[in-house]
Amino acid sequence: MKLTGFVRWQLIAFAVLTVVSVVYGTVHYIGIGRVTGIGTYRVVAEFDDAGGVYPTGLVSYRGVTVGRVDAVDVDLTDLSAPVRVTLTIDSTIHIPRDSAAHIRSQSAVGEQYVDLIPASADGPDLAEGDVLPAASNVSPTPTKDVLERTMNLVSTISPENLETTIDEVSGGVGHTGERLARLVDSSQRLLSLAQVDLTPTLRLIDDAEPLLRTGNRVADDLRSSVRDLASFTDQLAMSDGQIRTLLRETPAAADEVTETFDELTPTLPTLLADLQSVGQVLRVNVPNLRHILTVYPAFTSGTLYSVKDFELGQSPQAPLDVKLGNTLNPPPCTEGYGGTQRRDASDTSTVPAVPDQYCTARPDNPKVARGARNVQCATDPSVRTGLVADCPRGLPSTWPEMLSRPGGAAGGDGATGGDGPKKRRTTRARPAVRPIPYSETTGRFRGPDGVTYFVGTPTRTASGKEKATWQSLMMTW
């Protein structure tokens, strides 16, 4: 039977497609390139333990399959020698030479594969015959060890507790399947992003290690803080009614306080400013005040004990208590200062003092105990006056012994002038000043002139009569 031209061309096209399919299958499925080495290069990865990896296993780089395991060799003559795993990698894939090989498992019971993880994106790439040392490579934990540890863990768990835990977990995650699925999907996407940009992820993990170590060191403090916080929140829950009342009443109380401060605004700042001045004065005198408050109670106690058997006036005890008086006790004297003009307190300039300005109140005024009018006269200490001219014998310039004598001599009976004979000088003996006793109860004493005087301010007794004591010299009652 003779073939037509159309049939002949169909047979030729079918033969060509068959050859192309066989060649494609031989190259991609049979691995003719891996067998012949065309388009690939071989790298040796050393491991302390092969971890179940086998020839024809996959080789991945950043989650992408880039080759297969060509051979797994063990040196039986040297047991310390590492296992050499030969990797055949596609020559179009560029992998850094500082990469580390990790043997991983696709699932809990899946087959193992070799994952290449670069340390950085810099440096030269892997080439034919390069060796990845065992020091930087990682082998998986044997499945046997994992199962044994899992069984040991399960054996230590009580079935009742495990059942309770499962029930609680079931109750906690029940009806949340859709949310858990979204959580798992998000975790997978997060891991994929972390693998794509691995360097920042590793840096984040390294930086988190010191934080975790610190957390472990302060674990007890954290537990104590959490326990205290739980106790505080429990107390808040128990005090819910009081807290609600406080929150309800606080605005009204705050309004009252605000109104009070508004009413005190004109006077409170002035009072605080004055208290600041008082506080500064007290701060300077704190040591003295502390000394007085420490010593005076013991002093009064001893004094009162020593005079407990004596009757002092109308009181059975000595008046040694502390009394606080204002600045008007005694009041200031303004009589005799008519020539002095008032100045503003802020005026600190120097102004000449006005002469002959002193207190001219009566000397027997008990409320003004100070002043020049109470200065003793030199000629008679019993006389007190503010002017020397008012003293007995007047001004010293008028005394006869102070006047000049004929011949240029001064004083007493003087001597003659020139070279004449000198006469013996005679002086008049001054009367001796002697103390005069007075009654502490009445303040009465008799002066040298025979006149009876009273010292201090007379106080009134229960009968209405005035009675002076020695305390009246120090304070006004």
C-alpha cells in the first residue's frame, strides 16, 4: 500500500514530537543533567550526623528547590570523620559561600531535605568542589529521641489533669476555628516574609536575647508585681461601691475647694508671702529654738521642784510657763520723734540721723521701759534722764572743778602759773555708789533722799489694789 504525502508528513511530525518528548523527559524527569553534570555544580556539605537524609533528596535555598542530594558518604575507617553529603545544585542559582546547611524535615514523619541558609548576601558564591564545614551545619534531632522525650513527658502528666487541660482548651478555643485558621495563615505569611528578609529577623532574635535574659533574672520580681496587681484589682472590685461614691462626690468637692480658693484669693497670697518671711526668720533661729525647747522644760521642772514648798504670791508655783506676746508688748514709743519723717520701706538710701530725737515719755511709764530717758546720771545713778543738763550739778562744763583757774590751771584748787611755787592739789571725795535693797513682792525701796519709790509696774490683787513683782520688769501683764 502506497502512503500518500499527507500521511507521510503526519508520521514525520509524530516522530519529531516523540523524540522531543523523550529528550525532555530524560533531561527533567530522569535527571540526565544531574547524572552527566551538565548545567549543575557539586558542593559537599559535612555533618556530624546525616539525620536521615538520603540520595535524591531535595536541596532548597530560601524555600526554593535548587538541586538534589547526589550522594551520602561515610568513612567507615575513621569514626570521627564527618558524613559527607554531596549536593548537586543548578548552575543558574547563585548561593553565598558562607551559607550553612541545615537538614530539615518536611513534616513530623516526612522525608528530609537540605536547606541552605546564607549568613549574608555579600561575598563570593559557591562553586564546583566547595565544602561547607560541619561546624556551621546543623543536623536535626533524631526522631527516636523526639519520640522518647515525648513519651517521657506524657508519662509524667496525670490523665485526669490532661483531660482537664484538654477540656479547658476545648472550651477556650471552641467555635473559634475560623479565627485560628486566620491566625495560622497569618503566621505562615509572617514566616515567609521573615525568610525572604532573613538578616533583620536574625538581628531581631539576637537583640531579643538580652531582653529575655533580663526577664529571667527578674522573674521573681515580675511574679510579685503581678501578684500585687491582682490583689490591687481584687480590692478595687470589692470597693466598687466606695469608688463609685468617690467619683460621684469628687466633682462637687472640687467645686467647693475651687470656690474657697477663689474667695481666699485676695488674702491668701499675702498671708503666704508673710509666712514665707516668718519661715525664713524661724529657719535662721531653728538651732536656738531647738535648744530652748530642749533645755527649758528640764529647767522649769527642776526650778518648780526646788520651790514647791514656798508660796510665791497668790500662786503655789513659780510662773515659769512660756508666754507668747505680740510685737506691741511693749508698744513702741513715738513721743519725742516729731522731727523724724517717715520714709517708704523700699527706700534703703542713707539719711543723716536727726539729732536730739529720743523717747520723751514719762520715766515712770511702765509700758515704755527702753529709751535714753532711762539713762542713769553719772553724778547720781538714782536719777535717770535723757539730757545730761537735767542731771544733778548740770552739765560738766559748768562744774567749778572743770572751769579754768587764773594762771592757766584747771580743776580743783589748781596750781599757779609760770615758775611760781606749786600748791598741793586737793580733791573732793565722791560719794560711793551702793546698792539699795527693795522688796520683790511690793517693789518698794527707799532712796538716798529718804523718799520711798516703787520699781516696775504695779499689778492688781484680788482686792483691787495694785501689787508689783519682779516679773513686771520683763513683761506687761
